[in-house]
Amino acid sequence: MIQSLLQLDADLSAKLRMDQSNRWWKLAAFLAHSGDSWFWMLGLVLIWVFGNPFWHRISALIAAAVSGLAIAVLAIKFTIRRQRPPGDWGAIYRNTDPHSFPSGHAARAGLLAVLAVGLGPLWFGLLVAFWAPLVSIARVKTGVHYLSDIIAGMFLGIAAGFVMLAITPWVVSTFPIFF
């Protein structure tokens, strides 16, 4: 039964995969990279340092959530150890993190969408909520994840986002130096 589901997942993912000669490939690659953790953490640190008090607080909360989620995703990845789909694109991911389940990019995107809607102004929430599924599906389109990786990642990230929103008052009162 499990082998049948994994084969179905691989078949669906292969059908969704985009060839690098496709005219939309560069957009898919850009979206796939736009969820990179280093990119988000660098941006959040810059906002924390240079932003006004409103954005300072939001960036600190999001950075804390992204860090906690990264630990959870890595723990799951190194427990399950599902290999990424075969392919050449995404060598940085294949070499530094050979495990695909769950997708850290999709988890981060789901988390960011929930926190952007829950903490930020409406325009910011809508922008990130629109971006999140695009970065997630781009991970399948570029061949670095199976469809089930991104579905699991999105669910994990969305759940983590709601947990972070629930514990925000505690986080802010416990670590006031960051807010």
C-alpha cells in the first residue's frame, strides 16, 4: 500500500515537473529559490536592525518562528530520510540537504503566510499568502521535491504559524530585548 502511494506521488510529481527548456523555467527557478532560508533570515535581520518599531517586532517574531520551524523540519527529514527526486537542477539543495520530506521551503512559505496575515498589514499578508503556494509548487516544477513533500511541508508550516500566533504574547513578554 505504501509503495503504491509513493509510486503515485512520484508519477504525479513527474507530470508536474517542468523541463528546463520551458519558457517559464526561469520564473519557476526564481520562485523555488525565493523561499531559501538564508534569504529570509538576512532580510528579517536587516528589517530588525533598520526597521521601525512595528516591523522590528514582526521581523523578530518571524525570525524566531523560521528558526524553530527549521529545527523541526530537519528533525523530520533526518528521521524519514526520503531522497529527493532524481535530477540535476538544484545542486545546492541536493548536496547540502539530500532529504526531501517534508519540504522546508513549503513549510517556511506556509509559516510566513500565516504570520504575514496574522501580524502584518493586509497588503503584506495578501502578498505573502499569494507567494506561498507559488514557491511551493515551484519546488515540484523544478524537480527538487515530490508533491507530497510540499503538501506535508505546507501543513507543517501553517500549523507552526498558528502555534506562533498563539504563543506570541508569551514570546514577547519572555524575550522583551528582541521586541
